[in-house]
Amino acid sequence: MSDPFFIVVIIAILAVVVVLLMGLGGFAKGGAFNKANSNKLMRWRIIAQFIAVVLIMIYVFFIKG
């Protein structure tokens, strides 16, 4: 747990969760915020998920090796 790279992976996962919750909150609330930001939040979520998955794969590769 004291591994700095593990902490980076956790931060990346939390970033995905934050962006996802912002998107879900905007979708549930609707209105101008959702119209203006829904596609942008989806793009940010996809980018954050990609980064998180790559970091997890790198972490697992180095832990196994």
C-alpha cells in the first residue's frame, strides 16, 4: 500500500469515478448544464478510463514481473 505507483493508480480510478458521477448528476438534473457538458464529460470519462486501465496494466505487469 505504500507503493507510490499504487497511489497513482488509485488517484486515476478516483478521477474516473468523479467524472462519472458528475455526468450522472448532470444527466439526472437535466437542464442547461447537461446540454452544455454531457458530451464533454463523456469524453473526459473515456480518456480517464483509458489512462486508469493503462496504469493498472503497467502496475500488474511490474508486480508480476
